[in-house]
Amino acid sequence: MSTEKQEKRVITFEELVGRATELKEQLDSLSTVLNMYLDQYKELQLSMETLQNLPEISTTGFTVLDRLSSVYIPVKISEDWAKNVLVNLGLGYYMKTTREKAVEILSRRIRDLERVLRDLQTRHRALLEEYLALQRLISQIIETHRARVAKRS
């Protein structure tokens, strides 16, 4: 049986701070991506709920022109609207379909986004745990150093 020596490596304080800084930058970047996907998720859910709850009768109403809800214009929804739904396929392409098929497409996108969000949140938690552990270690080192300096005084 061979015995392997465990190699000890000394890590400098600067390396710890550097790694903490790197983790903080990764966390910030990942938070931005997470927020972007969460916004998409909310928009898809809202679209799906609206499609599912809109009555199939002819009606008039108003629709918003911008995301800030600054301007609304009157619209008339025809009786056969549920057979004429346009779904964005990406890259400027749309598909004309039924409400049921549109809800199915949106549901699939929501499930895909949920998977992506879970993966990103898992990654975020792991990075955050490492970052917080490093922050605690750095704080302990600083406090130990301060205590030594205070003893000398």
C-alpha cells in the first residue's frame, strides 16, 4: 500500500482577497443573468394567464403600447381570435396558431426557464457560500492581526 503525502500549500492573504473579489464579480454577474431570466419567466407567465383567461367572445377594450403603461389605445377583439394567435418563435419569426397551441408553447418555455433558473440559483448559492466563507476567514485574519498589534502597543 502506498502512502501519499498530502501537500500543504500556503495561501497568502492577498490570494484570499483576490479570490473573494473574483467571487463577488461572478455573483454580481450571475445575479444580473438571474434577474433577466426571472423577468422573462414573469412575462411568460403573464402572457399564458392572459391567454387562458381571455373570453372567446367579441369585445372591445384598450391595450398598452409600452412597458411603462404610459399609453393605451382602443382595440376590438374579434370572436375568432382564439384561432389566430401569433407566437414569437425568436429571431423575428412568428407562428400563427390557436390559443391552445400557444398556451402549450408558453408552458414548455416556462418549464425550460424553470430548469435554467434552478441551475442558476444552485450555482449562485454555491458561489455565495464560498464567498461568505472567505469573508469570514478574511475577517478572522484581520481581527487576529488587530489583536496582535494591540498587544504590542
